[in-house]
Amino acid sequence: MSRSPIDRRLFVLLATAALAPLGAAGPSLAKPKTNAAPLRVVSPDGRVQLDLDLRGGGLSWRVTRDRRQVLAPSRLGLVLGGGGLLGPGSTLVAVSRKRLAGTWTPTFGIRSAYDQACEEITVELRDPKTGVAFAVAARAYDAGCAIRYVLRQTPDHASLTLGGEATHFNLPAGVEVWSSRDEGEYQRSTPAKLAPIVHPDLTGSSDVGPLADLPVTVVSMDGRAALIAESDRLHYPRAMLRPAVDPADGLAVYLMRYPGRATGYSGPGDTPAAPTFVLDVGQTTPWRVLILADDVAGLIARADLIPTLATPNLLDDVSWVKPGRAVRIRKPYSTEAALKVVEFAAARKLDYVEFDAHWYGDGTDPSDATVPIPGLDLQRIIDAARAKGIGMILYVDRVPAMRQRDAILDTYRRWGVAGIKFGFVWEGRQADNDFIFDLVKACGEHRLLVNLHDNLRPAGMERTLPNYVALEGVRGNEQFPTARHNVTLPFTRAVAGPIDYTICYANPKNQTTNAHQLAMAAVYYNPLTFLYWYDAPDKYAGRPWPDLQWFDACPTTWGETRALSGAVGEHVMVARRHGQSWFLGAMTNETARVLKAPLDFLGKGRWTATVFADGAPARAAFETPVVIRKVEVTAATVLPVSLAPSGGQAILFEPL
């Protein structure tokens, strides 16, 4: 979907405004005297330092933290549509600096206030060969740093056709990277050997080569960690990483020419590639982000940097956006079966029910997504749910979303629907991402929440359009992955943004214990958390299931987040606060272990800890019982957390 000239002008104004958030001190503008020294920004705490270097006719960036190298000098630039390079050899025109201060309040998040304090530098450049004027903007935060380009002017005042980026990440010797593509398992490698295993298989309409989806996690020999990600990806292709052509350049940004996964009905023939795209005058490119921490666990609590860098809310009033927990209504569909799920949701204190695929037809054909299948009284079900304070979410495939978007949104708004889960969504090319932005924005204007599924990756759009409450982009728990997979995600994909992980409780196909499944609700951040994915109400009838008290109580958005410990693919332990209560989730891989949980985050007073722990390990992990106990603790307590193989533990702390 292409934008109208009015839409593009609005987009450019908004994107440019994103470089100057509230709380900024006035910029200082200076004409540089010389190109002899790097241009530097430093984080408020003084630990992160980013240098831009134009010496020798090149253009590069370098990053240190605590005076230790994070990025060696790494080349920068934009690839022109004709194959030339914009950046090296450019003339330095001016430099401006400013400091941003204070915090901003997210609609939902991992804490109640996000720190936006940073130092920013904007370096104005002119390319003598093309006459193009552009800028490089860089920011240094306590949590990391970021860099982006801005198109200022072209000789004919027209848009600029690009073919890619020449942004590089030249990582220090000895680091290991964790990378994945689509739903493939995360691979551990050196940067030079980056080549994730693709899953599912690529279609004929796919970018090929040793390509990794963002984010990519980097761990140094001394345990320090970085997450390479992107933010504010608006009207621009999605980025991946590949080994640079010259191994000395490390990893390079690759901009997608195809959708991430071109599956689902789309009409005859292959999906066309988009080898070039357009950058409008005044438009910014996405931020290339480095989240930095002393160890991999520290990345978890710094996930707010990605939305902090994104364009602020474009929807005005979003007080109607309500995060929460959901359960799906499964086939075979009927009015009475759906009403039973509504009753179950009310009993379990859930916030939403969802009709999944095929409630209106095949979905991947021209089926009308405003007409329920025969015998399904959808309005009655929606009204019954709303009477109990439960919202309805309806699944819609990408094809009807393309063909009848406005009719869908008007109809669902009239029905009283709370949100839409879109499936088989394509993300990658500039046109794909424009379609997503326009779709989510239109849903927001109709007061509809959005959950997107299939091969997508977060880039902070939950700040720009706060009705965008969830997305997939992961091998979900519905595929019954290994415990090792589950304790890899908290340090990789899950740091970048919300992760719709579809928790499957007490399922015989699970490769983990039930306590491990409970812990997921606190370990993974997702404002719209799906529980009981493969279940029907009858499964839980006839006995009390006291372990479900945890899901009943565990929220989906947080006032505070603390990462207590972890190692990629080994284990994770996270504590999150909502109101006065704390929720701790701990998970291990196939190895049993005992972790130590310092409880200094609790603060003053005495607390009751309700512990949902692994019982004696059973023959199969899913058969391991959940043992519940209560213990009184204080902030001085160091609590042992015993985890069975593929196990976990969930703990609710409430003040006495």
C-alpha cells in the first residue's frame, strides 16, 4: 500500500519531530572547525560513549562502555538505488547537540515510567557527488545507544531512491552472538559464522543468505552483553543482519526485499521483490540500537529503550487501551460452546476471549470477515462477554484485511468488539510495513486493539500506536518447544518487545513442568497474554486446580521490573511489580538447579510469599506436580529457588 502525498508529508513531520521529544534542552549549533577529532556523545551516567568519525573521508561510529570496546570503528552509510554510497567522502556542514531529560509514561510497559535522559548529537553532512544533504543523529543513554540517518535535501527537492544501508556493527574479538531467523532455534556462533537455521523452510519469495532477524544478542568473553535491535521502523524496510562482505567489518545491516514469510493466500504467482525503496525529504531512518548491560540478565530490565526511541503516540486519547489476559474459543464453533468459554474466562478473572481462525470462513480465501459461519450467534456471545466485563477479540486473515478493511472495522466497532488478531501478516518490504502501520492506526481510530501474527519483529511501534498490544514473531509455546528454547528467548527476542507466547498449561505435549509454564507469565512481557491455549473449560471442571491461582492473579503490565539472574539457554529469574504485589518467575533448561533469589526489591515490612514450585520430578516433565506453600519473608531474605529438570517456579509476594 502506498501513501498519499498528504500522508507522506504528515509522516515526515512526525518522524522529524521524533528527534526532539519533550524534556529536551535547546540544541546548540556550531559550524565545525575541523574533521580532525571524533564527535562524541556520552550517557548521563558517563558509562556509554559513542563517537562519530569522519576522518580520512570515511564515516563510522565507535562505542565504548566503561572505557571497554563495544563496537570497534564501524562503517556507516546509505546505499543509493543505483548502487552508489551516500556517506563516505561527505563534507561536514554543522553539528548540533542537545540533552534530553526526565521520563515519559507508557500506556503499558515493564515499568510505570521510562527514562528518556540522554545526550544527542546531529551531524549535518553534504555529499559532493550527488548534492544530497543528510544528517547522522546519535544518542547515548544509560541503557545503551542508537544511531540513525535523516534526509535533509536533494538537488531537485524530490525523494531519494535507496537500495539499502551500509550500517555496520564491528564487534570485538572473542564475542559470541545468538541469532535466529523466523521461528528457527537460536544459534550460538561468532559474528563471522552467523548463519541461523531457517524454520519453516523459505518460500520462493524470500531473502536468501546467512541472514538473522533482529534482535541479535552479543555476549563478550567477560560476560558483558549487548542486544542489537531497531526502533521507530516507519515507512522503511525491516532490517536483518548478515556477515559483512569484508570480515573486518563485522556484521552489516541488510534491508529486506521480500516479506519475512510470504505464506498464506495472496493470489497467483510469487511475491515480487522490492530491491529499492523511497526516502522522503525530512524523513528519518529507523534507529540502529545497542542495548548494553553488565550481563545478559541486565538486558531484560533495559527493554524500555526500544519504545523510548520510537515516535510518540499518534492516537491522542488511548485511555481505552486495556492490557489483560485472554483465552481463545476453539473449534468446533457453536454459540453454546463459546458461552461456556465466556463463563470460564469470568471464573478465571480473564479480560478477553478470542475467536480464532475460521469463525467467518476459510480466511485465506475471499471469505467475508463480517459474516459469521452459520449457527454462530456472534452478537449474543459478544454481549454476554461484555456483560461480564470481558472483551471480544476476533481473528482476521491478512487477505480480508486488505480487501475489506473499512467494512471490517466499522462492523466490529458496531458489534462492540474489543480487538483484532491479524494472521499471516507480511512484514519486510517498505510496502508491507506501510500496510501494517496504516492497518494498526485505522484500528486505533476505531478503538480496536491489535495483535499481529506470523513473521514480525518489534520496533517500538507500541509507543507510536498504543493499540498495538501484542505480536508473535517467535516459535511459540503452542509448538511445545524445549525448556532450553524457553530460557533463550528472555535474552533474545523477548527483549525487543511484546511476545505473544500462548501459554499451554498442563498439556501432555509440553516438554516442561507445569511450574515452568506458570513462571512464563512473569518472565515474558506481553500486554495481551494468552493462557490455556489448547484448553476447553471441561478440562478444569471437577477439581479445584489451586495452582491456577497464579494465573488468576498475574497481570500483564508492570510498575517495575528486576532481572535477578540468568544465562542464555540455561536459566532465567525475573521479578516484576504490579501495585503492591511482586511476581517472580524462574525457569531452567533440562538441567535441575537451585537458584538464590535476593529479595531486597521488596522494600520494608514483612511479606507473604506464595510459592508454586516443582514437586518430585516425574518420568515426564509435564507430569511433575506443582507444590504450593506459603512462607513469610522480608527484604533481607535470600530465598532458595529449587527447579526440577525443565522446571520452574512462580512466587507471589504480598505485603502483610
